[in-house]
Amino acid sequence: MTQPCTASTGLPDAAPLSAAVLRQFDVAGPRYTSYPTADRFIEAFGADEYAAALRERRDAGASAPPLSLYVHIPFCESLCYYCACNKVVTRHHERATQYLAYLARETRLQAAQLGRRAAVSQLHLGGGTPTFLSDAELGELLAMLRESFDFIPGGEWSIEIDPRTVDAARLASLAALGFNRLSFGVQDFDPQVQKAVHRIQPAHQVFGLMADARALGFKSINADLIYGLPRQNDASFERTMAQVCELRPDRIALYAYAHLPERFKPQRRIAADELPDAAARVRMLSRAIATLSDAGYVYIGMDHFALPDDPLAMAKRQGRLQRDFQGYSTQPEGDLVALGVSAIGRIGASYSQNAKTLDTYYDLLGQGRLPVVRGLALSRDDVLRRAVIMAVMCRGRVVFDAIGEAHRIDFRHYFAAEFAALGPLAAQGLVRVSDHDIEVTAEGWFVVRAIAMVFDRYCRENRTRFSRVV
């Protein structure tokens, strides 16, 4: 079983890395929202294998922990050039009617394999733009989910918000539907950056919606930001960070922009010569970390920050932090049922992904089949390496005895090659290796993904599909 990510020593306090080190780590690498990563999924793991995993969970009975649910709503009214999500850009809102009908079919199929109204402690609606759905359609979706699953009291019910698609009345409707957590897509407040990525949303609009959300009693309001976008520079991003500190969301997700135009067509509209270079990206990250630290935020890890009294910060202090497909999470390690086109789930020691196009998704469900088209059954080595990588990503520390006892291995013997690979990183002051543990240093946090990659046996084979480490 994967070990929980436990509390780290706190916020990195380090100057930006040298130009030589930046050049060394200006390489592609996974974000490790899962291990193995989704590029390892295979078509040999399909609907039948996924159904078997659901039945195995059913047979565990009351011993199975509560589920998490993820629902993917692919529709957006307009195109953001940076976006790498699976989406359908349309202004035809009637398309949601058909999509909800097929979501209902998928939900019933999955629930039939689970065999009972499984308990759910977490729901997340992502996309796309979940608020593309009307209030009535969102109500229909939630009613449909509650028919098949038991939403337990005190759960986390969250939805991603495009500030351009909601107002105070819509936020009140979301609260009335039972949502208690929101995530606002901010990305950047600078007008020139917004123009470059085709996402114009004035700062005053976001500030007003945040005030409305607080007045309505939403908890753990998150703001998503991206550094490395076109036309960003040190001064402009520092202004954005100052505005974010004034906005003071409970949580902040600060992502590095992944420019992969060969994979994501919308990114071809971004002028590559307007992108900040690796040194500028790390300066932005360094200054953002310092600014948020001064403002009282706890550095959760890699790309997440939270106020000290937020459940995410408390989970870190209490050793309960996990990392999943939505990033860092407070939920105990457990199963994720994913619904909708392209959605990725986790049941037991397996991952699964639905069809990526609406036509295929609809066709499979029309045949009465689960729309899973690929996935992976994890090997014993996969489960072990996942434990190590998640300890690196969440805590910044791997304790040999804890991993060895949980997985019945001699850690140093099993990972002899990895210890050799850590040598140069230790010599550079990015990690410390002792007789009993490995610890990421303050400087090492800037390239923590590269440190985790040492333990990723698949990443040695193919890095081309991933974003840059810095």
C-alpha cells in the first residue's frame, strides 16, 4: 500500500538555481499525478478488466473506503490557447442534453458493477468548463449521481469555475445545489498576457466573485495560476502575485505552462518567441514562493499553496497528504470513479481511461458497454515505485525502513541503481542521502520532478510527451 505523504519541513528558502543547473534540468518530465503516468496505459486493459476491478471492490464490502468521484464536462464556449485539456469548444448549449443522457448511462453501468450505493466522500467536476451546464442541468447531474451513490455528510463537493461564465446569482445556485468548494481559473491578471492566451477576464470581476463566494459560505476557495505564459515577465508576474495575495484565496495552484504545440493544436496560436525562457520561469517561481510565504501561505509542494488553517495545510501537518489526478489532496488514499469522456479513474491497483472523443464515448455506451478504452494493471514494482515517488513529491523525504517494511524489500539493494543516479544530485546540493533516508533540499524543490524521475523506470524510455521540469 502506498505510504501517505507526511509533513515536510516547510517552505523552500533558496535563491534561483544557477544557469548551468537550469540548462541541465530544462528537460521534459511527468507531473506525477499518478504513477505509472497515463502514457503507460495500454489498450489491453479495457472495459472487461475495469469491470473486474469494480467487482473486486464490491466484494471487499464494508472494508472498502469511501469513493471519490470525478466528472468531466468537456464543453467550453471559447478557446484558451494554453489549454491542454480534453475539450469541445461550442456555443451550442443544447449539446449538454445529449451528454448528460450518456453520463447517466455510464453512471448506471458503473454502479451495477459496484453492486450497491457505494459511499462517496469527494466529488469534483472538471473540464472543459463545468459551468457550461445550466443550473438545472447541474441539478440533474447531481440528482443522477445521488441515485447511484451515497454522498456521505461532511464530504468535499467541488467544481471548477471559469469567472467569465458565472455571476453572484449562479454562485448562489451552486451553493444551493450542495457544492462547498470552488476553484477559480485565474491564470494571470495582466491584460497583455490574457490577450496572448485568448482569455480576457478583468481582475475586478474575479475579486467580486471571490467576495460573493465567501459571503455564500464556500470553503477552501482555490485560484489557479500559470507561470511561463507568453508575454509574462518578472515585473508583470510580480504584479499578478501581489493581486493574488490581495485576493487571498484559501488555496493556490501555481502551475508551469507546458508548451507542447505538436500535441495540442490550440497552443500553435501562441508565439513561441513570446514565451519566457527557463531562467525567467524559475525566477517567477522563486519570487512567487517568496511572495506567498511572506503572505502567510504554507507551501504544500511543487505547485500547491494553502493558508495555515485550510484542510490541505492541516493534512500536510498531520501526515495525510496525497497526490492524485487533481493535484494534492486531503482525501485518504482510495479509489476514484471517473465519469465522462476522457476521464481517468483509479480502482485498486489499476488505472483506467474513457474514450477521448464524444463519438466513441457515445457509441460504446449506446452498445451498453463501459466506455473504458485503455488503462493499466499495476505490477508489484509499479506499486512500490509509486510509494517512493509520492513520498518525494508530497513530503520531500523517503524513509527506507518505512518503504522496505511496507513492500517487503531491502530498499538500498532494490534501488541500487537509483542510489547511483542520486549521487550527482546530492553533489549539487539538491538532495541529501543518509543511512536511513533521502531528503529533498530547499534548492531541490525547484526540480523535485527531476528527483522523482530517478525512481521512474518508464521515464527512461520516453520523455517527449511531458512538460518541462522548470
